[in-house]
Amino acid sequence: MNPEILKNIHWLAVIVAAIGYFALGAIWYSKILFAPKWLALLKIDASDPNATKGMAAIMATSFVTILVACIGLAILEAYLNLTTLSQGVKLGALTGICLGATAISNSYLYEKRPTGLHLINGGYTIVGNIIAAVIICVWH
């Protein structure tokens, strides 16, 4: 990779995209969407005080990994010179499905995790990638 490509990245867009992707998680894994099913599939008792131990560190690490994914999206956007909403949707769907969701599912297959987890977590990855890619592609 040519390190010069990093000069073409709109870093504020990357940060906002990461915030958008992370914020989606607050909705996706809330009681209004998938939290009850997700917790049940993982056999987590939300009323257990131990269930939330270390949550700040987990969320901080999660944000960093999302930020890394957004940097990758920005590198692809810069290489491919993608600038439109539809190009952002396509980039996000491509990376979300072909890289994110398949990696999750591949691990889950060997871990013998329930299909519902594949769908909930893979869906989050796909939608999060689309949101992030759209922000990165249209923000100049």
C-alpha cells in the first residue's frame, strides 16, 4: 500500500463514521431491537451484576475496532475514488457482507453458536459498514 493514500483520507469523516457505526450498536443491541433475543442466545442474565463488569473497557475496545474498520473503508474509498451515496451503500454492503459478516459466521460455525447470533451480529456489521461507508464516501 502506498502510504500517500493516507493523505487523501478525510479523517473527520472517518471519526464521524465510527461514531455513527458505534451509535448503531446502541440501538441494535437495545431492548427495542435485538437485546432480548441476543441476551437469550448468549444465555446472559441482564439482571446479574456480573453481566456488566468491564463494560467500559469492552465498549472502548469496540470503538477502536470500529475506527480501524472505518479507516479501511476510507482507504478503499480513496483508492476507488467513491463519492456518491450509492457508491457508499455498495462499498458498505460489499465489505459488510463479504468481509465482516462472513468472518463472524465462519467463527460462529466452529464455535457452534446459534444461527440467530449469526443473523443479529452479522446484520449489525453489514448495516454498520453501510452507514460508515456512506458517511465516508459523501463527505468531502
